[in-house]
Amino acid sequence: MINFIISVSDFQDAITLKNWGLVDAHIEWAEKAVKNGGKVIFEQRYENASADTIMEISTKEDLKNWKNKVSEVIELIEKIKKENG
């Protein structure tokens, strides 16, 4: 069983910078982890302190819900940029 740890800041940056390859890679590895009985662990990392666990995903249903939320955020960002751009 392998857990996949995602830095919340790094993932947010990938979405903000439209680095879709990196976003897709995170999703792909998250799917592999859950499929093989592992967990996806979202961490907020700090320079001078231990990381905080923000969320854990261990089921296919939770993974699906997370992927839907990511898609909604991406669509919202695109909509805002079109309106302001």
C-alpha cells in the first residue's frame, strides 16, 4: 500500500498557473494510490514547522468527489478570467 502526499500549496499553484500536466499527474497518482488500497494525503507544509494534514482520501467515492471539486474550481477560474480578460 502506497500513500500519495499532495502539497496543498503546490497543487493550488499548478491550477493557478494552468500547469495542466502537473494537475493531471496529481490526479493520476491519486487514482493509483486509492486503487491499490492507499490514501491520498493533503498537507499544508511550512518551512519552520511540521506539516499539517488537511484531508485524506481513501475511497473511490471520496476521490470522485475531490476530482469533481477540482473540475469545478478550474471551470470557475476560467470563467472569471474570461469575464475579466
